[in-house]
Amino acid sequence: MPIATFVNQATRSSDNASNNLLVQTTINAWGHYQKVKFIFICFTYMIPPIMVYTWSFTAATPNFRCHHPNSIDDAYTDRSNEIFRKFYQPTEIECAAHQHLLSVKECQRCYRKAKPAKNFSIVHNLQPCDGYVFDRSVYKRTLVEEWSMVCDRVGYRSSVQMIYFVGFMCGALLFGTMADRYGRRSVMGISFVLMTISGFLCAFGPQQKFGVRSSYIIFIIARFLLACSTRGISESGFVLGSEMVNPDKRLMVGVVMDYFFTSGEFFLVFMAYFLRTWRSLTFVITLFTIPFCFFYLILPESPRWLVSKGRFDEAEQILRHIAAVNKRDFDSDAYEQLKDDQKQHIADRTVPLGIASLFQTKIIRIITINLFFQWLAQNLVYYGVSQSTGSWQFDPYLSFALSALVEMFAYIFIHVILDRLGRKLPYCAFAIAFGILALLILPVQSVLAERKTTVRVLMFIFNISLKFCASASFAIIYLYSTELFPTSVRTTGLGMCSMTGRLGAILGTFSNDYLTRIWINFPTVLFGVVSLVAGIAALVFPETLNKPLPQTVDDIESMNLPLFSTNKQQHVVSRGDNIPLKAINT
């Protein structure tokens, strides 16, 4: 996917020695100009998590039960719930007899007894609910309630978010290509306009007069466009920020953007806490995007991109302005040398290698297939855990805020240890730890079944620990992958990895909505097994810390993989960019 396109573009630009020399000696690689513009770009990185996780509140599933068949104005109150429970709620025996594929909890809230229970020793026939009553003590109005997306209609809820992740893939393909062809600034501007329009369409498109079917279709289309625009902002924003500075500042760029990413989650939960209806929350969040539409007037085009496209006059104008703001003298001779080098580079440019190159030799074939699985696993685990905070058995707003806080701590921790311990050991440790913790939930719940308060507290600790491990391993795999693929096929390799990663996000959404109906711990166990296998499979990767960045497939063949041997002598190549963590994450 396109993630690779802009990562590779940034790499090619920054690997040009003349380009780096010009930045260092002429305009100041990290002057006042870059700092101010970078802060503006960082604020754009708050948008992706807001748009992804808004769904956790606008389509939250409140507690619910079947509508009382003999009550017109039924409501979710203690008295009415007790009456329903006494006469219409199925017993565990009845659920086991008639709906053995569903959990007891799911059976009792999706089915009712066909007749009021007068003789409680009789096993009654069950029938699906013909209507539902929702608890409004936490959420005042959600899309789940408005469109009854529960029980046999839960697929409608899952489909919206799964199509959102499909929009991620499509938006990345479209806007990633556009950013390389038409510039980062233009794509970011278009993306924000599209985001604002689709956001208002999400808020006001669904209307009662249109009917549920038409409103649902409008909303799905709007969410799809919202996802496309989110990818455009993420990709163009990161590249624009990273191309403003030298390679030695790239890790810092990724670190700071990670922090703004989690800040977006805090902003979202703050707004959601005070706006308890789906329409008001969607509307206010969309209002938040309007000022960003004017960033096109504030942010410049990337001089590195302009130079790479041979638009030297435009690049020179921007570079002279940066030098002036940073109070540096512009070196015209250095720039002329840069132009000559770039013209030669353009003339010598070769056609990029295709997907087949990822499977050309034994070693790169092993690495490619393994990385495809790693990305699918980490997206499955990360989005599966991140979208399930509402089931943590605590206040959902507090749970989401704590989840974001844990994610922030995870990023801080890995940023501290990665340059000390490397990539392989931390990644495998976090992935395997997630798997072990997820599987430990079963014996803990079994042994302490009678001590409900203790189990509740322990489950909260487990959930926090799982989110920490998932966030850490999710962030590391982005960096690790860029250092495992050779430059000649890095764009293609990362693109395909990202595509398989989105499939993992879709499966995570499906698991949370469907598998919990069968068994409440089903998704967690699935995530744990997949993460455990991924962590063990990653042990075959080589360590990349302080190692030369591979430039060709032949360089990959010279790597020494555990369990595999090669007789080729390792090539010594210059290291390119140290690509930041979660550079293209949402």
C-alpha cells in the first residue's frame, strides 16, 4: 500500500548527499521555520484516531433486552427488567436447548419465551425479539439503538467498520499515488475538504424520513470517504513533516507524531463524555476538522518533492524563504550542485521492481511471507483490543481514556528501549507476552469464578496489560519492516504488508462483533493465539539495530537468518533513513 510509496519517496530524497548538505549548511535542518510548520503538521495527526474510534461511541452497544410483548411504553428500568426477567427471559437450560451456538447472555437478550412462564419447571419454546429496549443511562442515543444493530442484525454494525478499513486501503492506494505525483500539500488539502464533507454527511445524511435502508447506505458511503481522506492526511502529513528535516531527525518526527496520535484519542473521549448522542458527537467532531482545511494556506509544499520532480525554481523559492526565516544565508552554489545531481538522477531513474521480486529468492521469500503474517496479526490484535474497551466492565469513557494513556506509555517505553535492545527482542517479547496473558485469562476466570469482584479487577489489569503489549508490538513492526525490506522493493513490500494489515483490522472488527456472541472470551483467545504464533515466527528475523540498511535483494540474501544459512558475504551499504515508528499508523 501507499505507505510504502511515501516512505520510499522520503528515503530517496534524503539519501541524496547534496540535498542533505544543502539543508544542513544553507537553511538549518531544524530551525524556527521547521519547528513551527512541524507543530501544525502534528496537529493533523490527531485526526486519524478520532475518525477511527468515534465509531466506538457513536455505535456503542448499550445494555438491552427484548421489548415486553404486552407493554406499549416499555423502558429499560429496574422494575420492567425484573418483570421481563421473571416471565419472559429464557433460562440457561432453555438457551442450551434451543440456542446452543450462542452464549447464555446473548441468548437471554436476543430471545424471549414464546409464552409467559407460569410453570417454571417447563422448558419453553423461544422466539426472536420483535423489538428491543435499550439502557440509556450511559449512552443517550447510538446508531445501534437507532437501527437496531444487535442480535441477528449485528452484521450491519460490523459492516460499517469493516468498510471503513476497506476505505483505508483504497484511500492509501489513491492518495499515496497522488501525493507522489501531485505533491503532499495538495493531497492534504483535498483530504481535509473531503473529510469535512463526508463528516457532515455522516452527521446529517441518515434521516428518519429516508428510512433505515437509505440512511444506512448514505452513512456507509460517508464513512468510506472519511476513511479515504484519513489515509490521505496521514500519509501526506507524515511525509511532509519528515521531508522538512534531515534523516537524523526522522525518529524524533515519528516519536512526536505518536504522542499527538494518542492526544487525538484523549480529545475524542473528552468530547464523547459530554456529547452522549451519536449525531451531536459526529457533528462536533466534524466542526473540529474545518480549521484544518485552511492548512493548505499555511503549509508549504515539500522542497524535497519539488526537487525530485525537477521543479527547481519553486523549490528554490521555498528554500530561500526557509533560510531567511531561520536567519541563514542561502548557498546558491550548493543548490546548483544539487540541481545537477538531481537532473542526473532523473535521467538514470530505472523502472521500479514488481511484486515478484518479493519472492525472488529463498531468504526474501521467507521474510516477505513472515512480514505479511506479522502485519495481519498485529492489526488484528491492535484494532481488536482497541475497539473493545466498552466491554472492560468499567465506565466505557474511563476505560477508553485509560486505554489511550496505556498506549502513550507504550510508545514512550519502546522509544526508550529500541535503540538499546534492538527491534527483534522487544517485538518478540511483546507479541509472546500478549499471547500468554490472553490465554491466562481462562484459568484465572475458572479458578476465581465465585469471587466476582476479584475477577473484575484482575480482568481490568489483564485488559490494560494486553493493550500495552498490543500497542508496543504494533508500533515496532512498522519500523522493523522498513529495515528488513531492501530499498529496491521497499515500496512494494511495505505496500503489500499494509494491505494484509488492513485485512487483520477487518477480522478484528468481525471477531469483536460476532465471536463474542458465541463466547465472550472467544476474540481474546483468538488474538492471543495469533499473537503468540506471530511472536515465535518473528524469531527467524535478523536483528537490524546498527546494521546497514539493505539496498538490493542480494543484500537480503547475505543476512544470517536463524535456522537458515547463506554463504554470501555481507555487503556494506550506507544506511538510509531511520523510519519513525508507526509512521503511517491510524
